[in-house]
Amino acid sequence: MTAPAIELRGISKSFGPVQANKDISISVQPGTIHGIIGENGAGKSTLMSILYGFYKADKGEIFIKGTKTQIPDSQAAIAAGIGMVFQHFKLVENFSVLENIILGAEDGRLLRPSLSKARKSLAHLAQEYELNIDPDALIENLSVGHQQRVEILKALYRQADILILDEPTGVLTPSEADQLFRILDRLRAEGKTIILITHKLREIMDITDTVSVMRRGQMTATVKTSETSPEHLAELMVGRKVLLRVEKKPSTPGDVVLEVNNLQVTDDKGVARVKGIDLTVRAGEILGIAGVAGNGQSELLEVLGGYANGSGTIRINGQDLALSSAGTLGQERRAVGIGHVPEDRQREGLIMDYSAWENTVFGYHHDPAYQSGLMMDNAGIQKEAQDKMDRFDVRPPDPKLAAKNFSGGNQQKIVLAREIERNPDLLLIGQPTRGVDIGAIEFIHQQIVALRDQGKAILLVSVELDEIMSLSDRIAVMFDGTVMGERDPAQTDEKELGLLMAGIDGEAA
């Protein structure tokens, strides 16, 4: 029998009192795509970081192609034929594709021979694996999907036979994700071994041969993908049955809460990002904004939330809002009942080095309810933060823990708790479940629907089409800064929405 491409035996790793991995054993066959799934904090990334040499296991053994192998650092992992593509790419943005490919793998002090060799190798790899990309393009000018191709090419250039991909579609659009899977299928056909870490069960079912499930630092099951189901995997991940569909009653829209007329946004380089948008959102409904990333959805959210300037008209409950100001728009938006869950929780939703309790009041800290004389009522804020964390099932429920020490899903819950508990008339939500595990997704969706059922207006932006389809009462599709059209989720499908996202009017076609 052929030896496993990778075999881990009895791997354990602790960080102080927290045991991230507990006696984990796993075997990955060569020429297969092996999925590893689990909730945030289950220990998936820690395990792969041990395999890639970022961490050293407290105990356990690693075998590569049947040979016991020591992997003290990433250089040893690369030498053993292992490459890793991280969720947040490790690229130098003002370097070219070619320069990033050879970075750390130069053949000597002179770069010209290395660049010449890399250019030839890159052309061969691009043709063999359909990873076509301009070698002279600057990383900062590439789409996220193309940047990910560069990361894969980096690993292949270093002659990796084993590829680890950590949440590879967390920042990709649906079309980019489909292209990635075609590339992975090609790599598998060429004999490469791929480990795919993801929380998206649809991806696991579509692309993997085998899947291992982790929960609370332990390996709970390994099954053939063809012999399982999304429902079974979800139960193995969470330890209970999970609803994989959004259950909601038909909406009963009320008065118009948000009215946008001829909204235009130009970036600091003079490029028009939003081009005369008109839309409305009523009380008791969810308007979903679908579209490929980079077509104006982010700028729309930023202007509505007071993060950026624009022109046109925005009304909330009939009241006109300012569209340009010297940094006070966000405060004004909150004062009139607009809550905002931004697309990037770490950059815009939280201050990562601050505690959870401080993050639960950021943006609302001028509220008289949080004051005690000339000082803030810190004790009262901490008590309220504890209550919010309990209601939103934030784990661990420790208000004094820094935001950076929570998993992505729990960071998102802190932001949601802050915004939803303010009882806004309008809630803006950008990418509500990006990088969030399945148990937290179910919870977040329930909170959004519950807010709608309380008569609140919700504007939802997501690149996850199934999320848009299942949550929205109406769907508006954006392309190149404009609204291509609106659709009823019950009377459309992903094909029609995909055409609109590409700038093609399906009805006209």
C-alpha cells in the first residue's frame, strides 16, 4: 500500500492553561483533497500551524510519505514539500507577482538570474495548472482571487507536493471560489495532496474526497465525503443538530425607513464607485445587496454608515442626513437610529487591543447612560457587557478579555451585540458571517430575522449568494456602482442573479 502523504500521530499542543490540540491523529492519502472542519477555536489552524512549522507540538509525531519528519520551522516544512496558503495572504503589496514568487527563495545575491528562472517556471506552472497571471503586475493592483493564485504559485514554485489552504474562500466571491475549485481539481489530478480547512459545508461536499471533523481541540470523526451529508457533518462539528436553512415567516413591510436618491460616491483617486443609486428599505424587511466584491457595495455601506462622504439624498424616517462632514457623520447616524455592523470587523468594528467590555460601547460611549459624573461608569458598562455576552453566547464570556483573543465568530457576536442592543431603526450589515463557523452562522441569522420581525429595517450586503437568497425579502444586485435590478428571492435563482452581477440584464437576455 502507498504510504500516506501526511500522518500525524498523537499531536497535542497547549497555550498556557488552554489545550488547543488533544492527542490528534490523522492520515491523509496522496493525490486527494482532505477537508478539515470545525467551529472557530476547534484547533484546526493550530494543527496546521504545527504541520507547517509555525508551532512546535508538545508531543506527537509527524510522518511525511511514510518517513518520520521533524518540522521545527516553515523552512523545514517547505523542504519536506509542504506549502501553505493562509487566509490572510502573506504578500508584499508594492512588489510584483514575480518578486513575491521568489521572495525567500532567491538563488543568490543577484536577483536577475532568480527572476529569469522564476519567469520561465511561472509560465510553465501557469499553463500546467491554469493559474494564468501577469508576472509583472503589482500585487496591490490584483483582485483578491488573483492574489490567492500568487500564493498557490509561490508554493508550487517551491516544489510543494502537499498544499494546506486555510479558509481559502473566506475573502472570495462565488465566481472566484468556483475558479479556485477548478484549480484544486486540476492539482489533485496532477497528484498533489491538498488539505482544505473550511467551515463551509457546501464546499466540503463539492470538492473533498475525505473530511475530518474537529471539536474542542479533538478529532471527533473522519469520513468519506461520499458517505456523509451536510446535516451529519454539522452535528459532528457542533455536537447538536443545526438548522442549515433560515427559518422565517413572510415579511410584513411597514413605512419607508431608509430612502436613497441619486447617491453618488467618488473615491480619493477621483474614480466613481457609486453612480446614482436609488433604493428604499421599509420597516420589517431585509433588503439584500448582491454583487461581486468591488462593485460599490462597500462604498454604499460606508456612506450610509457615515464612514465616507457622498452626494445625493439619504433620508431616515423622512429626515435628511448630511452626506459630507469633518468626521462626525458616524455619530450623527447613530443619533438618528442607524446601527452598523461593518464588513471588516477587525479594522472597522473593533479595536483589537481593547477589552470586550470597551468594545461593546465604542461609538456610543458619549451616551449619558454610560457616564458617572465627569467619568465613564466603567463598572456599569462591564456589567452590561457581561449581560450582552451572555445573551449573544460569546465564548469565553469574559468582558475583560481583549478582542484579539476571541475567535472570529465571537468577535462578530460582540459587534452584533453592540449594534443590535441599541435597538436601531435601521441596521446596516456587511458580510455578517464572513469567516464565521456554522454554529455562529445559525445564531447570527436568527438574530437578523428576529430584528426584522420586531419591525426594524435591515440592509444586508453579502457576497454569499445563498445567504442573500435565504435571508432577504428583496434583493438588489449591484454592478459597476449601479443597481442592475431588484428581484423577489422566491421568483429568481442564482443563475439570474449571476447574470445581473456580471452586468447582464437577464430579462433582456
